[in-house]
Amino acid sequence: MASEIHMPGPECLIENTNGRLLVNPKALKILSAIRQPVVVVAIVGLYRTGKSYLMNKLAGKKKGFSLGSTVQAHTKGIWMWCVPHPKRPNHALVLLDTEGLGDVEKGDNQNDSWIFALAILLSSTFVYNSMGTINQQAMDQLHYVTELTDKIRARSSPDVDGVEDSADFVSFFPDFVWTLRDFSLDLETDGKSITADEYLENSLKLKKGTSPKDKTFNLPRLCIRKFFPKKKCFIFDQPTHRKKLNQLEELCDNELDPEFVQQAAVFCSYIFSNSKTKTLSGCIKVDGPRLETLVQTYVNAINSGDLPCMENAVLALAEIENSAAVKKAIAHYDQQMGQKLQLPTETLQELLDLHRATEKEAIEVFMKSSFKDIDQLFQKDLAAQLDKKRDDFCNQNLKVSSDRCSALLKDIFSPLEEDVKQGIYSKSGGYRFFIEKMQELKKKYLQEPRKGIQAEEILQEYLKSKESVTDAILQTDQTLSEKEKLIEVERVKAESAQAAAKMLEEMQIKNQQMMEQKEKSYQEHVKQLTEKMERDRAQLLEEQERTLVLKLQEQSRLLQEGFQEENKRLQNEIQNLQKKMEKPRHPCVLS
């Protein structure tokens, strides 16, 4: 499956032209062809900080995303590169490289904020790339994260309980990775070595206090801790001498700093092994077409002046996929009925049984492809279409049977009609011979196979249409006594009445079968719906439980940090008190 992805280089996904975001149809077409689940890695950061180099490494190429070698920003908008995932079979790795934040040539922070928000909404792993250390300047540059509550909505309407919309961000936000380029410090604190992750955690600690300065210090740190369920940090030495940086695309690994090469390899290995499949609310895995819909939905919302909304995006995706699921189910029904149904059927029940079995398969096809079918609108639409197709097949079955029976009667009785025209039966004893011939031909007709459910009705219509001919032959038959005539007439009438009664009974049976079929179809829809609702309920509970656990873990960690700081403060006070108690006293001097 991975071999189906053929994308030799990056393609612009979202163009940023004159402050307006435009989706590139060519890139969307590429996404629509990727049927595997996608792992989406997006990178953002200030311009000229080496974002594109890391993305090219993830793509396994030296060249691809534009690096640039001057102070002028190169990447505009969001560029995409889809490659087979190196460690997950039947998965695609979608790399998103964004234009540099803070480009002085743009002078538009609003545009940067939307690029930042789109990178978060589309990715399953979000990489923030910066230069140097994590200091207050670096945090100030990450002010975009504090604006997310004004750029993104989780729900289309406010929570009735008054819970902040941003409280749900943790349930669908990507994992957060901070990459620090040209890092020159030693990873130590209080004389002890620490890991890059511990360095990040220490940098995200909050200050106690409520002053404006404290709030400004805490806000970006609080947002990162609150919104992102998983955080990781990587440090990178300078890749090579500054004068060679403009040749970075041409340099081999043995021409780069060995530490940098090793650090880049560790980073790539982590991304390949730990980046998750892009997943929406309700444990819905995203493939290429679904990512295509998300891109269009979010960009359209931004361009129309609305906020990108996760709930609305999922509903738009459900609208598209549920419509496609109905079409897929109908196509399956049509295909199976086309292969298995041979008209006319001998009985109505034969047709209804085949319809019911195929209808059940079609519902199963719909259930496998649909999700979030609110109020079962699409399932009801499918049920209505299947009912119509059943009725159409029943009408078609009647017509095919009628046409075949009419043609068969014409073929069988045409010689008799020709004999009547020639006057063969207009003589003494002709009536009896005529009736015998009629019975013979009628028997021949009834023995013909595959006449369908109209066999008896069309026969009776034909015989009734010939009553005037029969009466004429009877009147010209001078050899029959009046009594014999009466007996014969009564016999014919009785036979006609019997046939009519039989036909009425068959119609009642047909109606009963149709009613039973409709009830069975209704029960099948209810059964399938119940099973799907149970699965959806289980998925929802699982998602809610996971979100709650994440929130509780974060609260527990914050409390633990608070206890540790408080304990440290008490230890310091005890030590100071002990020092005061141990201080020697001067003896008094008497005069």
C-alpha cells in the first residue's frame, strides 16, 4: 500500500497571497489519493531557524523543502510532502513546513497566528523550532500559543455548564516537540546533569504571584502545559561553520558536526516511532481524503471570518462520508441484486427474500463507513432508498412477467386464432373441439417455465378477451342441446369464478408478504442502529476517560511541583533557623 505514494518533492498546500489563505487544488488531489491513515508532522518557528532542514531529514532527502541562505524568508504559506511512513506499514507520513513567523517583510502578525493555528489543527505532532535557549525572549516569541483560545473552537456552541471551550483542546491537540537549534549551554542545574525534557519542564514552571509581570511570564507556559497532552524537547549543536551554512543542502553527514548528525538522527527516530496517527474526536482515524476535508473546512472558515471549529469540521467530514457511505451501500445493493436477481421470479416471496438479504448487506456496508450520523438521518435516507428500490423491483418484476406471459400466449394461441378466422370451428360439434383445443393450449402455457407472478392473471385476462369468440362459436354450434349449452356456460362461469378467487387469494398473499418484508426491513435497521449506538457510546466513554486522565495527571503534577517547592522553602527556613541557633554568643565583660 505504501508504494502507492509517489510524491518526488513538496507541494504548496495552503498559499499565503496578500494576507489571504488559498488551498492548492493540486495538493488536495494528492491527498485524496492517499487511502492509508496519515501521521501528520508540522513544524513552525521564526524564519531562518532551519525548520526546512529538519523536515527534509524526516523525508529522508537532502533537498526538498526550500532552505534559503539569506535573511529573507523563503517558505510562504504551508508546504506539504507526503512519503511512505518508514516504520508503520500502510501509513503515510505527511510533513507540513510552514512559513517563518515574524517575517519583517510581511508585517502581519494576524497572518502568522492563522498559520500557527492551522499547523496545530492539522497535525498529530507539532514541532516548534527556535534558536538558542528557552528564555523569556523565546517564550515571548511563542505568544501565538496564548492566542489559540481566540483562534480555535472545540465546539460550535458554548457549553451549557459554563466550562471553557479551551478545556477540550487537550483531547484533540497534537503532541508538542520543542527543537532548540545552535544550543550552546551545558544541560546542568544545581551542579547536576539534566535531560532536554527536564530542561523543558523546568522552563515551563510557573511563578507564584498575581502581578501583571507574573501573569505575562506564566501565560505562555500555562497554555503549553494545559493544551498539549505530551511534550518533548531536543537540542541541536550548530551543524557546521557559519560560512558553510548556505551550502547545507550540498554537505554530506561526514562534513557536518558529528554531534549535530547524531542529534538529528535521534530526533528523526523519535518522530518516526512516537508520532501518532492523526485522530479526530470519537477515535476517528484520518486518511488522505479526510485530511483534505479538514484543510478545506478550516481555511474556508478563516476566509469567511469565522473561527476554525473542531466540532464543525467533524460534522462536515461526517456529512461527506455519510453521503458517500449511503452511495456505497446503494452501489453494493445494486451490484448484488444485478448479479443474483433474474426477472421474472416465480413468486413474490422469492424476490422479497433476495431483497432482504441484500438489504442487510447494504446496511452493514453503510455502518462500516459511516460515523456521527446524528439522528440517523443518513440511515433513514438509506432505508427510504432501499424501500424505493424494492418497490421498483416489484413493479419491474410485474412488467417483465406480464410481457413474457403476453408474448407466450400470443405465440401459443395464434394458430388457434387463425383457425377461428378460417371458420374451422363454425360447424356442428365445433364448440366442443374449440374448447378442447383451448384446454390443450392452456395446459401447454401453464407448463412453460419462468412466467413469473403474473402468469395466472394475464391468462385470465386473455381468456376473458376471447369470451365473445367463444360465445359466437357456441351459438353457431347447432348440434348442442339447450341443456348442454346451459351446462357448458355454467361450467365456464364457474371456472372463471374459481380463477378469479384464486387470483384474489394470490394478491392477498402478495400484500401480506410485502407487509412482512417492510417489518423485517425496519427491524434490521433498528438492530444495526442499536449496535452502532453501543459502539459509539463505548468509543465516547473511552475518549472522555482518556481526556479526564490527562487532565488529572496534569493537575497531580502541578500539585506535586507545588508540594516540592513548598518543602524546599521549609527546608531553607529550617536551615536558616539552625544556623541562627548555632551562632556563638559573646561573653559579657564586667568593669
